[in-house]
Amino acid sequence: MRMKKNMKHVAILLISFFSLSANAALKIQQWQTAAGSEVYFVENHDLPIIDISANFAAGSARDTLEKSGVAGITKYMMTLGAAGMSDEVISNKLADIGAILGGDFDADRASFKLRTLSSSAEQTQALNVFNDVLQKPDFVNAVLVREKARIISGLQESATQPESISNKAFMKALYGNHPYALDERGEPATVATINREDLQAFYNTHYTSRGAVIALIGDMTVAQAHEISDRISNGLPHTPIMDKLHEVSLPIVPVTKNIAHPASQSHILLGYPGIKRGDPDLFPLYVGNYILGGGGFVSRLTEEVREKRGLVYSVYSYFMPMSDLGPFQIGLQTKREQSDEALKLVRETLNQFIAGGVTEKELLAAKQNIIGGFPMRIDSNSKILDYLSVIGFYKLPLNYLDTYNAQIEKVTTAQIKEAFARRIKPENFVTVVVAGGESAEKPASK
């Protein structure tokens, strides 16, 4: 009987993936709880499902060099024991009612997500567990010791993989002493020093009611959303919000790092600090990058470097907007003996793109593809929940999604050329090449 009940819950949750029409304008309601949390809510009664997320400025950029890894371990450990419940008890309580606990973690943000049926009994139990995880983490020392050993083992393994080596070296070279340079997982030496007191202190400082952004969507009224968000907010630490991170500095000279590795393929990353969330140049740069390297096989980088010359297995470019300037990154993989030729061609293609801009034909095709694919980005409650979280956390306009396609449509070839020329400086790029040749530097010792 229990299996049939759980299968019913799972079926309803899967159906809810398609629960909101992508063509409907979103009515986002916004308010602040008495304890200071920002709340963003979309009401939708199509199916008996609710989705909730709680977001905090508790990403890896809040780590210190000496205790790198605390942020990620704190977030993970919160799900492994709360209010006297073990991770197994937490999992079973949610599985019994078909609820799902999830979340995300990056340099800016730590988030926890809950999906549950909206019926009273299931919702009550799911919210009880969710609130315990958010408000009453136990940080059991025995669990911490076990997880630290697992994390350190994973970090040591990553230190042998060219993709991980290149990503880590690129961020360090790009951001220097800014906390965006810190590895989200920490370092083996720093993780080894982390103790329970570090986790509790980080939690008390960063998981605060005044710093929380709560997003809700689904089968609940405004009154119910107020009640749920108040309950989440009131149980969090009522400590002051932390100061903003110091600003990212732009590179003033080029930096190139060659790292030796026995791999047969070179992993190459190059880039520059890009844009913030809410940046006025976001749409021209986003559309332009779709043409440059973000559009897959229709992009210039793929056409020039892969299709015409066959120099790479893959090549791409993207902007990653963050609270401060996130990276503009170009990445490619190629045979090590072709790495110099491939990198030279990538640079030439980028320089020509910046100098010459894009054609009207390229712009029209990019707009059609981006706008045509937009409905798939908001075709479920879970996807809209993610957007609500981003809108709230980064203080974007409430009509951000409603005006998205219009903003794309307004982009001109002149705007793309001007924005790239002003914001992207290839002469000061950071470049990392792993397995590029025998003259490369050796990887740092473990």
C-alpha cells in the first residue's frame, strides 16, 4: 500500500513539470516578512503542488583563504542532520509523502528547495522537515569527519584531471585575491582544518532572516504563502546582513599559464571579467555571444575552428553574470600538438568579431533562436521558481521575464559591437593551457 501511495505522489510530481503555461504572463507578488526576508510568490492552482526555495548570500565567495570550503560544507551538512534527525530520517520523512528536497550552490548563493503536495498532511510534514533543515542544523561531528574525508578524496582526484585543473587555474588567474578565485569545494589542506564550530559560526553569520530570499510558486493562496514564508523567516538567525564583497579588479596585463599534463588533449580556457546580474549591457552581450560561441554549431567559433579547420573537439564561449563581474570565458579542447594553432585561430576569430561586429542576418537568426527557445525556459513551476530566486536574490525587475523577449528583440548590431569593444579586452585576457606542450609548468604539488 505504501508503494502505491508513493508512486501516486511521484506521478503527480512528474506531471507538475508541465504545470504552467509558458505563454502566460507571470504575476509575481513581492513582500518582506516581519523578520526581514524578501518574498517572491506566483500563485498557480493547476495542480496540487507547491515549490519553495530559500536563498542566502552564503556561497563560496563568503569563504576565507584559510578556511576555504566552509561555505559548501555548511550547506551540505545542513541536509545531513537537523533537530535531532539523521540524514536517513530526513530522507524517509520526505519520501513517505513524495516530497523532494534539493538546492543549489555557487560562488554567490546557497539555496534549498522543497517540492511537495499541497494537501494539508503532506504539506505540513514536508514544511516541518524543511524548516528544521534551515533553522536547526545539528552539524554532527562524526558526520563532519566522514564528509571531510570524502571531500578531500574528491579534491585529490580532481587535482589529476585536466578539466578540473584548467577551471581552477583559470578562476585563480582571473580573480586574483577576490573570493571568486576560491574553489567552491575548498582545498584539501583547508578542508582538513574545518571543525563544527566553523560551520556553526558560518551558519549564524550567513543564514540570516534579513539576508534570506524566499521564492514560492504553486497551489497556495497569498495568505498561505505569507504564513509559510513567515514561518521560514522567523526561525532563522536574526543577525545583521554581511557587507558586500569587494569589487572585482580588471586585468591590466595579459596572463598566460601553461600547465603540464600527460593527457593527449589540451584543455584551454581564456577570458576576462564580464558582467554583473542586471548589467545594462547584458542583452547586447548575450545576443552577441550567441553568435560568437554560445549558439553551438551556428556560432562563429564552431564554424571557424571546428567545421572549417577541424582543430577542436569542442569550442564555446559564455558570459556568467554574478553579483559582481562574472567571467566571460572561451573554452576549447584539441590535440595537444594542435593547441597553439587552435588558440591562435580562436584569438583571431574573437578579434575579428570585436572589430567587425555581427551582420543583420546573424542577428536575426540569433534572435529567432533565443526567442523561439524561451518558452522552454519557463515551462514548469520548478524553472519559474529558479527565476523567482534569481530575480529576488539579484534584485532584478519583477517584470524581467515578461520583458525578456522584448529586450532581445531590441538589440541592434551597433549595440553588440559597441558593448563588446567597450567591455571585452582580448589584449588583457587570462589564458590557461593544460597539456599544451613539454615546456609547460608542472602542476602544483599536492
